[in-house]
Amino acid sequence: MDLNARLGERFSATVGYSKFDIDGDEETDEVRYDGDVKFSNTTVKLNWHPFAGGFHVAVGAVIGDINAVVTGSPRAGGSYEFNGVTYSAQDVGTLTGRVEIKDSVAPYAGIGFRSRGKLGLYVDSGVVAAKTSVQLSATGLANDPRFLADLEAERRELEDSVDLDLYPLLGAGLVYRF
């Protein structure tokens, strides 16, 4: 849901809120992670309409949470390989993780089109600049320093594989002007 207000012929401001969940999967060479990705964000944007029409260039911020809770399962043969060391699924126990955007406020830039009439459509496409953090834990071998070091290496590999620096955003909907 978005609220948009004209600030003159060439400028408008948009405040929006979105919340949704999607299933997401990620794989490293050793582990398959199944997870649920949750978005709960507010966007604040200043839109410049260079041609005084519906087309706009937007800058702003995304405020809120983007995170995923994941559960790992062994790739083959009921074993995991962390940092070149093989561990049985029984030794690892339950492997869980959390991936989230580190910044609670992240910069946004994009382009779009918003109908200027009483009823119409809008489309926005942009990117959010943010870093991710990954937490990874297992219920087995929790006191084994070698296992913990190998699990940390897996956490870093997973963090590197999901850290994009720029995350795409796409929005579309109906416009009704009061």
C-alpha cells in the first residue's frame, strides 16, 4: 500500500508499506538450506518527474526488516561437509540459521511510472543498498572447538553467497486519487 502526494508539477512524495512472506532456498557446495523469507518494510521516497508527467526517478529509504529463517539438510549420504571436514547428520544435529539485512534503514534508488489521473496504475523498479548478516547454529557437537570453527567457515561461505550489496525491489498496483 502506498500513499503519494504531489509536491508541485515535478515532485511528489511516496510513503509505502509492504509485508509478505516467500519460500526461499539456498545451496552451498555442502548444504541445502530451506527457508522462509519475511519482508516487513516501510518505504519513503521523493520522486522527481523530469517531464512533468507520470514517469519519475525516485530516491529514498527502506525502513524495516528483511530476514530469512533457514534449516539446513545434508546434501548426500546423510552427512555435512564444513570447511573440508565431513560430519554425520547425527553429529551436527539440527542445523538452523538466520539471514537478515544488517541495516534497519537502507538507501533506495529507482524509476517508475504513476498515472496522474483519478484512476490508473503505478509501477516502480529500484534497488536497495544493504549488507546481510548470517547466523548459523547446530545442536550437536556444541562444545567441540574444531566443529565450531568449521561451522563458522560455513557461516562465512553462506554469508558471501547471499550478500548482494544491491537488492532489487519491484512494485506495482492501482492508483486512486482523492
